[in-house]
Amino acid sequence: MKLYYGPGACSLSPHIVLRELGLPFEMKKVNTKDKTIEGGGDYWKVNGRGYVPALELDNGEVLTEGPAIVQYLADQKPEAGLLPKAGSFERYRVQEWLNFITSEIHKSFSPLFRPNTPDEYKTISKENLAKRFDWLNEQLKGKDYLTGKSFTVADAYLFVVLGWTKPLAIDLSRWPNLAAFHARVAARPKVKEAMVAEGLIKKEQAMQ
């Protein structure tokens, strides 16, 4: 498999999942501005929507959209427990979280990273995010992860989008349960591996 990614982008979520599962894969770095692939190649030909992630399977099929990719990956190694059994209520609960994160959290960040977004709109986006964080903070009270004690693909996704608060100077300490969750996931060995591989942290930091 080949994972097309941008360092620190939402593609970090399937990257983490791949490492948690121990599946073999090749990393293909994408310049998300000019849509070129490191080493040569036009990313538009991989994903016509132009954004990461994309997962190219060994048979040539290409799967896009992070929530779909992480579920596909988890189903390749169900014994790892990153996604509950198909048809179970617990499975739908994880899918509920994935949908919430992609529509209410991820997309609320998008205008904050666009240079042409008016400041007034950025303020509104931050206010909307704060409301979602208020609610999320309550949901994580007394929990290690979104569904309780077990780490799932939804936790990998939430970890990634929460990481975007740092470059935007949004202080997570305002939401102590979110801050604790982010630190807890960041401490996972495979998460550290993924972040080192993308150049987000140094090897020395991963060893701490």
C-alpha cells in the first residue's frame, strides 16, 4: 500500500492507524500547494480532489477520505481492536465519532488556515470550535479515549485535528480533558513513530 500524505495534515490519522496495526506501507509525500509528489508525479492524477490522504492499494485501487481509509485499514486486521465488529452497536458509535470529527471539528479548522479568510470569519470559526470543544471536554470526562478505555481509529483522528490548535495559538489547557487526551495519545509509541516519520517531532523527543 502507498499512503499519500502531507506532514501534519489529516493524513496523519491513517498514518497512525497503519503503524498501530503494523501493516506494511510506503509513504508518498505530497506538496499540497502545487500538488506534486516527492520524487516526481502529479498528485491530481492520484486524487482528482487534490487533497490528502489517499491510499493506493496493491491492486491499483485508490481510496480517499480519511474516515473511510481508517475503517478500511482497521478491517484488514480486526484482531487489533481499532474498530469494533461490523454490525455491532459499538461500531456505529465509532462511526458516529468519525462523522462528528470530520464535519464539526475538521471543517471548522479549514477557514483558519486559508490566508484569504476574513479576520471576522476566523473569529466566528474559533468561537464555533470553542463550543464544540466545550461539549467534547464533557464527553471525555472520566475516559481515556472517546469510547472509554480502548483506543480506536476515531481517537487517532481527533488527536490529529486537536494538534492543529498549536499553530493557531488556541490554548487547549482551557479544556483540561481535551489536553489530557491529546497528551495521552501523543505518548503512544506508534503515534510517536508516525510523527517522527513526518518530521513533526525529532527522534530525541519520541524517546522521552
